[in-house]
Amino acid sequence: MKIEKMTFDGMDCLYCLHPQACKMAYIIYPMPVNQEWIAELAAEYGISIVVLTGMEWDDDLTPWKAPGVPDGSPDFKGRGAEFLTALSTVVMPAVESKCGFSQVPERTLFGVSLSGLFALWQWPQCDLFHNIATLSGSFWYADFVKWILGQSFSGKTGRCFMLLGDAEPHSKNACFASVGTCTEEIVGYLRRQGVAVTYNIVKGNHYQYSAERLKMAIADIYG
């Protein structure tokens, strides 16, 4: 299957459009992704895959301003709302116009680390994405758990996939180490809200086994 590329204000967009699919997997990723991997998974699961890289990771994917972590790091600028607008009004229409859909596709947003935070943050606010997947979502972010617990997910009929590396709650940084309890609290709340949640503890730290984890998420959503 053919891989094509667009660029949006410095952000790279690789996409592989399945000719018979009306399902779109959007993956916001912190590093380049193997193009053969994209084509293989698109063919295996009968989906179109869009991979976005090159955004201002710490700023575009954060929901509000917050102190940098670890101490001494630049503060997070919290431009998530602006990024969501660009994603919905510029990136998605440009890619999906090439598909010739007769109806709105079923979209899933896959995020890792801060883009996993972004994936969950946007979900109760809009219906752009039917499903979400967060891989090691940065749920330690300032006030995020409190904010999530104030949102309603009762109308969400899609799936939510989450995973966390078993080494992550043992980080030497106390803020990062809180991710285990933060994630468990969020999972419990979503389930009480009636959301279909899959939550897996897997081997490794924050970014280990990245390809295998993405395949696990895609298999859970589309398998």
C-alpha cells in the first residue's frame, strides 16, 4: 500500500489510505515511524492510518499551562485547544478529502505519553474520535485527574484502550511515579461512567517496546 506525506506548519503527516476502509487511525507520535509498519497494519486490519509527528510536543499537546517536569524544565504552554482546532479544521479535512468517503469515517486517536494525555483530554469535549488509545498517557499532569473526574463520558459508545509500563510507577521522579495511581483512578472512573475500557500493565518503562505496544492497541481496537 502506498505511503504519502503532507506537511502542516512544520508538522509531518504520513498516511496510508486503505481503498475500501471507512475507519481512520490517527496516531500522534513523538518520533518517526517505520513506513513499512504503517502499510502492513493498514492492510492487516483494513484501516487507513495517519501518523503525525514534529509538533511542539510539550506545548501543543498539553491542555493548560503547568510547571515543567522535572524541576527546572521549561513550563508547559498548554496549547492543546489550538492544536485540536488545527487537527480538526486543517489536517483531518486535507487527509480525508483524498479518501472520497460517502460518510464520516469512524476515527480512533492513538496517543503516547503527552499525546496520550491529549487523546483523553479531547474525548469528552467533542465527537471527532469514536475510540481512543493512550499508551503511557501522562496522567500525572497538573490537575488532570481532578479535571477528568469532573467530565461526563456517559454518551461515549466507543472503546478506550490504555496501557502502562510496569517500571513507570517506580520512577525516581515523584511526579512521574504517580502515573500508576493516576491511571488507575481514571480507568475506574471511566468504567463507572460506562466506558468500555481495556487496561494492560506491560513490561518496561515509558517508551520501551513502542512498536509492539502500538500493535497491541490497534489489535484491541480493530481486532
